[in-house]
Amino acid sequence: MKLFKNILDSVKPHFEAGGKLEKYYPVYDGFATFLFTPGHTAHSGAHVRDAIDLKRTMVTVIFAMIPALLFGMWNAGNLHYSALGLAESMTFMDKFLWGAIKVVPMLIVSYGVGLGVEFIFCIIKGHQIQEGFLVSGMLIPLIMPIDLPLWMLAISVIFAVVIGKEVFGGTGMNILNPALTARAFAFFAYPTYMSGDKVWINTSTDAGQSVVDGFSGATVLGDYATGGEVQYSTMDMFLGFIPGSIGETSTLMVLVGAAILLYTGIGSWKIMFSGVIGALAMGLIFNTFAEYAISPEQQAFMAVPAWQQLIMGGFAFGIVFMATDPVSAAQTERGKWIYGFLVGFFAIAIRVFNPAYPEGIMLAILFMNVMAPLIDHYVVQANINKRKKRLATVKAA
């Protein structure tokens, strides 16, 4: 690392005030502070002093997502070869490499396009590079289908950075989770590439022909929403041997990531725990009133055991990695309980009542992102009113 440090120090004068590349200083500073701890500190205002800076926090979140990323690569290859009837003859590495060939370009496009837009805004505004996209750059590919065209991914990333974040002032000012903003844009702009059987499993052969007729790549939620027969066991759902977005299928890998976030103190256990409670509460309500469903398909979906809702679709991934976003989530301690509970509650409600889009965690989180400031406002106002009453009681005494 000393070599990189010497290189950065040697070129630094060119990027400082008066240098030839002065206006590109945010680009230099972004790379320098990513590789090494910043040598500067805040000089005004009230700041929390800690041994970890924001970039290190973001890198920790990235490490927490790596288990889901690696499993997603293998699972994409496994589903592909299963569709072709070749799964038994392929090795673990064959499946992993096939998935990596699909996923790595998505990561490159996501980071390349997203950071490129970030650098452009930094140069125009003249401020330092912001760290928020370090996490969003990995989150976005993980919540997309394996066969999403790269140009669609690029446009979705641009929309997320520009409209979802920069128009609000950049990192720390956005009201919506940027990764979910990208997915929402892709879903509504290119619905045929974000829904249906073909987007979840690549079923093409080396010759470019489609796999034999009769193979279904529907997700578990898709089967329930349409009243179809679910092809996967509970253990398959938990381990992740099912179709779905790249990083969302394995609840086990998501739990590994959650353990990392909780151990390091970066993820909010209040939001995660209350989100699970909210989902279970909605699931139990559906279980109780399943007999009153308006259709056999909806009745079957409502009758799904409440605990099973937790391991289906992207619920676990969403509640761990996106509902806990420290910027767009509730900030007050009591607000986190309310926010997390409602995310889980609405996620299952949307999932069951919206057969056109059974994966409700995205819409639930985006809706609660908008509601988070209101929740915090009333929590703070309630505390103020309580103290006013206490003060009035003391004065009266």
C-alpha cells in the first residue's frame, strides 16, 4: 500500500489549488480517501468523533453483502443448467463461473455509470466525492433480474443517482433509497424485462436457442400470486435454490450479512426486528381471515404460514440492507420501531393483495421512506408535549 500512497502524494499537487487539474480534485480525493483514512477532520459545528469514517462504514456494508452476491452468482448458474437439464453434470465451479460472467458486467456497469455521474456532479459543484454510491452500486445489481440488459441497468442507475439523490442535495439528503429508486424505475419503464418467467432464469443455450417448452422460471411469489403449484420446498426457499433477483433468494446468506451489520453496530436491529414482527403480524391476520378471500388464488396466498412469508421473495434482503438505510429510514429510536413494523406490515399486505406485482417489499420501503420524516416529527413532538406536561406539573406543585 506504501507504493499507492507514494503515487497519490506525487500527483496531489496537480489536483490542488493552482494545479493543472484543480477542478478534478474531487476525483483524486475520492480515490485517495477510499484507499486511505482521510488526513483531514471537521473544523466547525458539532460532530461525533469515532474511529470509523463514512467510507469505512460503507465498505463494511459491502462486505456484508458479499455472501449474498457470491451465492447469487452460483444460483444463477445452477438454475441455468437445471433449465437445460445439465445441472447434475456440471461442477460447482462451472455454475459459479457462468453466474459470474453474467453478474460481474452488471457490477462494472453499475459502479462505472454511477460513480461517473457522481464525479460529474462533484466537479460541477466543486465538492468532495460522496460515499453513498459505494453501497448502492452493489445493491442495484443484486436486486435486478439476471438477464436485464446492461443498457437498461445503466439508465436505471443514472435515474437513481440524478433523480433519487442529487436533486435532493446528494448523500445524506435523499428521501428515497437510491437502489430501490433504480429498481422502481426499471420496473415501471421496462415492465416486460422485470416480470414474467423468462427474466429470472437464463434459459438460452450456447447456440442462442431457448430451452425446451414446459420449463417454468416463475418465482415462488409468482406461483402463489397466480394460483400455480409451488415447485420449491421450504428449505429451498431458505437456502436460496429458487428463481429471483440475483442477491435476494438466499435468506441464509442474508442472515450472514445481517450478523455482520449487527456485530459492527452499523445496521439497526430495531428496524430489522420490528420489520419481522410487522410481517408476522400481517401474515397472522391473513391466516385468520383466509376463508374470506375473494378468489381461490388469494385464499391460497393468505393461507401461507406467516413465518414462511419471511423467507419468500426479497423480504429478508430488503429488511436487512435497504429498510435500514440510515439516510432514508426513521432517525429517532421510537421512530425506528414504528418505521420497521410498518415496512414489514405493508410488504406482506402488498404482496398478497397485488397479484400484478407480488414482491411488495420494494413498494413498502419506498412508501415508508416518504413517511419516515413524518414519523420522526410526531415522535419528537410527542416527547416535547410530554416534557411540557411534566414542566406544568412541576410549576403547579
